[in-house]
Amino acid sequence: MLEMKHITKRFPGVLALSDISLTLERGRVHAVVGENGAGKSTLMKVLSGVYKADDGEILIDSKPVQPTNTRESQKLGINIIFQEFSLVPYLNAYENIFLGREIRSPLGLLDRRSMRHKAREALDSLNVHFPLDRAVADLTVAEQQSVEIIKATIFKCDYLVLDEPTATLTPREVEKLFEVINRLKSRDVGCFFISHHLDEIYQIADTVSVLRDGAHVFTGPIGSCNQDELIAKMVGRSVTQAFPPKRRRPVTDAAPLLDVRKLKFHGSDRLSFQIRKGEILGVAGLVGAGRTESFLALIGKDPTEEKEVYLNGKPIALRSPHEALASGIGYLPEDRKKSGLFLPFSIRSNIVISSLGRVKDRFGFVSARKERETSGRYIDRMRIRTTSDLKTVSELSGGNQQKAIIARSLATDCQLLIFDEPTRGIDVGAKAEIYVMLQELAEQGLGIVVISSDLPEVIGVCDRVLVMRYGSIRAELTGPDINSEKIMLYASGGENG
Amino acid sequence: MVEAATHHVDKNIKNIDFVDIGKSIVARPEFFSFIALVILVVATSFSNENFLTVDNLMNITRQVSITAIIAVGMTFVILTGGIDLSVGAIVALSSTVMAGMITNMGFPFWLASSLAVVAGMLVGLTSGVFIARFALPPIIVTLAMMEIPRGMGLLYTNGYPLPIDRVFGYLGREYVLGIPIPTLMMLAVFAVAYVILNRLPIGRYVYAVGGNEDAAILSGIRTGRIKLMVYAISGVTAGIAGVIQTSRLLSGQPNSAIGMELDAIAAVVLGGTSIAGGRGHIFGTLIGALLLGVLNNSLNMIGLSPYSQRIVKGVILLIAVLFGFLRKPNRK
């Protein structure tokens, strides 16, 4: 049994964890939920020795332990898989699995055959299948995750921490992951399972704990409270309805804002679709269906083989994101840290970077006053919570960072915004706010595209949904047809798929 | 969880540089260099009465001006996350071009020096094309460009210095209002760089490319053009340095400025600019260049041998970088 007792962790000016006590039994799954910034990840970093607790202790089978780095915690049998994988992209699966712990032949050379063999056994025992010889960069996210799990469990592993393991997985991959977790359970591995997806927790967890603002507010068997009660505990208020009501707009007969007649990039079919003013178009599909790729090709970030696009009836070339933005088409990336934010910059600079041409004075210099006004206006409009827009953007929570990126696009006066996974990794409260904003923007006459792997989100906010699979559009759904059964059917290749 | 409930914008803070915000002076990476500079000045002035004289200080600024001007262009390049190893070779090319135009072709000073700067810019643009258009690594491209311009200079002069008439020494040797002209030119270059980096949109884009290239592309920034521009700027500043040097030495020197790129990089790094790009300040570079200059001067005055001086310089560089590293808030 793994016990954390009275764990307290302070960062300068912040009490990140205050007196938290959690217990994990072997062979059990213990879900830890809470909004972003509630302290889940910090707690797990304390457990794995990345951070040192200011107070409190960790016990394994009643013996106190004090890991000071992940290597030590691994020796104690505690393994943690972070949201961002720690794999070497150009090494293959078994090289990653045995990285730093390679099996050697008597001569001291690498014993590839044994490593391969052992890795193969591990794959089989978890009933997962993918090529062991391929660089992990070429594997899917789900496969990479399996590599991580095997890497964590192939040596001594009594306790496994999974930090947001399902954030980027498709529903089918999530099921597969749960099968893997169940196999680990039967091997007597205890799991901490951190997730924003409450429905998943009900499928997999035995126990659930709620953290809020660094405090431990609840622990109980999974059956002891329902999803709404759980949300209420997480946010400290009750959020009954995450999605604002859809206004049925008569948009079907309006001339399209963007008419994509032909779009073909490497590995895709010839796509054609339209986006109308005032509508929210969902783009659903499994990871790897080519959704992000389609829109990166559309805005000219990635090369295309064929492209014929009309904006308000006029042909446009869209040779680069610069041209797209100049035509009023903005793209908000799925990975905010990697391709959205300028982390060292202030919130203000992050907001105005795309619209510096609008905050110039008559000599062409950036006007500090106009810049401040623009930033202030969008901070108010997006309800970005910060004391000053001169703070670095990395100090904002995930939800507020996303709002800052939305603000950046709005400041350019876009007429079409493409949101790629707009609420990924964002807490419940901020999600609801973003949904309201999407509705507001659509009502103002913008065209909105929402690429999302989050089915309830697609169903909850979109007026029309394209379902993609293997680089082609398999279905276009409207009205009551927008439901999880239909979307999954087309996304997974049913009905002539 | 640390956010305040209100979301008002502080209206009192005006015109603050847009990076390094919220950092006190002490937390800036170039703070160490600044302190080191102050300590060095104080210590040397106690040990040698000739150090803290107007003449000597002016002399130092003139000595550092060439490195400092090159370091301005280097700051642009490093802010985008790149590096430019070709600047020393550009100085040599610019120098021989200028001397050749004056001595062999009889061009007037202004035309010869302008063409020398243009030559520098063309080398920079060439590097920029390979880096921006073909996405080749800057270190490789500019390594190649370390060879080509210098080879051209050597070829043109047959490897010998090419003298120019004494009357052309005005720019490198004279004073205006008691200040050496190279020092004034250095200050002018810094002023222009400050305006570009801090007051023009294009300056923001330089930071943006180094801060997050992917995000810059998606934010509608033409990152290729920015990269092309910074290498061109670096070529121009190296070209200007070549002009000053030629005027000062009264000859075009195809063998000059060997290793100058490393001094320029050292000045930028001592000035607190992140070698990974995205963070830094042009005035930090001035501090870095002055530190190097004062160090040379004071070590000479103390009577340290040139061999030992190199050791001291290396140690200071390491300490400065370590200091900047230790100050990083997010360090594990």
C-alpha cells in the first residue's frame, strides 16, 4: 500500500498543496480529479520525487520513503507517465523501453535480440500490437503511450501514475487503454488515474479523490457520488450545463463564407466542403483521420497537391498562414504550448502579435498606448483572469492561455476561425466559458470550425459535423443526426467505410 | 489558483519593453555582466590611476566599437534562434572591397564605404536565403560563409594588405566633440537597433521567430522574411565594422577579424540574450561588449600577460552564463 500523508508544498507566493493525504492500494485504480491548477500534477511530481514536499511523508507498506528523483521512485516501484511523453523520437520502441537499462551481452554489447524478445512479451501480455522496429516518432499517440506504459512496467512496478492518459486518445483507443489498465490491475499494480473526463473515471476507477485549489476535498468509492456531484466538488459550485443552448440558425441556404471546392494534400482524398457565416462546423474523426492536416493544408501552412478555395465567392490562393490571416482566416492550434503561445512574452504581446499593424502610430512605430488598449479590450472581452497583462503568458492557467490565443485571432478581425481541440486540457469552468464564446462569435456572423476529439463537445456545440476517416470526409451530419453513435459509426469506418 | 478575481489592466505601467516583463533588474541575466563591469571599473581605477581618465575611457569605447557593432547584428540573429559565424569574414571582405574601390578604382570615400556595406549585406542575404528558403541549419550555412567572403578578399588582394591614403583615416581616427567617431557610430547603430527591436512591428517578429517559430508562422508572421532580414542586418553591421576598421588601419586587411565572430557572440551572450532565441535586450549586448573591452584594457593595465587574459575571459564568460542559468525561475 502506498500512502501519502499530510503532503504540503509551497511555491513562492503559492500554497500548491495543503495537507493532502491519499492512499493507493495495489490492484486498484484511484482516480484523482480537479480543475487545472488544483494540484494534481504537483502532487504526482512530489510522489515521483520531482518536487520535494515541504511537509508530510510518503509510506510504502508503512515504511517511510523519500524519493528525490524519478530514478529513485522507480526503484521503489513507483512509475509515472506524464502527459508529455518522455520518449526519444528517433529510437524504436524497444530501444526506448530499455533506455538506460539496456540488456547487455557478456561482452558488454547491446543484446538486441533479448530486448526485442522481452519487449514483445510485454506487448503480448498487455494485448497491444505495433511494430517494435519503427522509430516511435512514427507511431500513433496511443502506441507511444503503450511504449511508455511498457517502459514503466517492464521492471519493478507496483504503483503507476497516469497523468491525463486519455487527453489525446480516440474513444476506441481509450477502451484499449482501459483494457491495458485492467490487465495491470490483475497483475496487482495500483494506479493513480488523473483525468478531466469524468465519464471515463466511472468506467475504470475504484476510488475517486477530488482536489481543489491545492486542498483535498473528497475521497470515496466511485459509486458514492454521481458525475454532477463530482463536478460540484471540483469547482466548488454546481455547473449543471456545460453547453450553452444551440440557437438554430437558418444558415443552410446562405451563400458559403468559405467554399473549399478542391483540397488535396499528400495522403488525402480530394476534399470539398463549405463553411457558412454564423455556423459552427464540427470536424470529428479519430486521431490520424487527417483533420488537423486538412486545415493546415487549407491555410497554407503545409503543402497541398490541389487547392481551389473561394472566400465570399472570390477565389483565394492561401499560400501561407500569413495570407490566410490577411484574408481573415485564423487557425488556433491544438498544442498551445508548442505552436500557439510565445511563452517568454507578456500576455499583452501574445495578444497583439498578429495585429501589430493596427496598433502603429502615424510614423509606423508600435504605439504603447494603442497596444495597451487593444490588449485590455480583449482581456475584458475574453474574460482573461489576470492582474496585469504584462505578466508572462506562462503564468496563466491553461484555460486563460487558450483565451489569450483566441484574443489574438479576434484582434485581427477574422471572419473565419478554425479551432483545433479548443478545450483540450482545460478545466471545466473555462471550457464552459469557451463554449459560450464560440456561440457568441457565431452569432456575430463569424464562421467557426471546431476540430475536436471530444465527442460531447462536438455534439454540444456544433450545428453541422463533418466526420473524417483516413483523409476523406465520410459523412456530413446535421440536426438530430449529430449524436455519438453516428459519429463513431462513420469515424470508425462503418457504413461503406 | 494564484489569479486574482479581477481582470483589470494596469494602466499605470507605460512603455515597458515587451519581453523581460515583470523581472526586476536583479533577475535579468545580464545583471551579472553589469555588476562585473562595475567591479572591474572600480577595482582597476584603484590599482591604476591612468584607468579612470577620459582619454582611456574614450579609448576603450573606440576599441570595443567594432566588436560592439558586429554584436548588434549578431543580437538580431541570435534572437531568432540562429547564429552567424560569417561576420569576421565579412569584415575582411568589406575592408578589402573598400580599400580596392579607393586605391585601385579611385572611388570617393562615401561610395567605397557604401559599397563595402552593401557587399556585407549581400553575404548576409546569401546566408539568409539558404537558412530561410532551404531551411538549412544556420551554423552550417554561416560556417561555409566564413570561408567564401574571406577567400574572395584574399583573392582580390593576393593576400596582402591594401593600403589607402591617410586622408581616409578620418572616420576611424578622428573625434567629434571629444568623442571618437567609431564610438559615435557605435551608439548610432545601437540606437537604430533599439528602435527596430522595440518600437517597430518587425522587431517583435524577430523575438517571435526565436520565441516560438511554429506559433509565429500561425500568427501570420512571414518567418522566412524575418530570417532573411536578420542575416542581412548582421551582414550590414559587419560591413560597417569593416569600413571603420579600414579607416582606422588605413588599409584593407583580408586577414583581419579572424575569430571576431566569437567575440561578438560572447558580447551577446554576456549581454543576457538567450542563445536559444526569443529573449534578450539590445542594451545587454552593449554591456557585454563594454565588459569585454574593459576587461582587455584593465588586464593590460594590471600587466597580465595576453595568455592569462584569455583564461580570465573564458572564466568570466562561463560564470556569466552560469549566473544567468541559475537565475532562471523555472529551472528544475
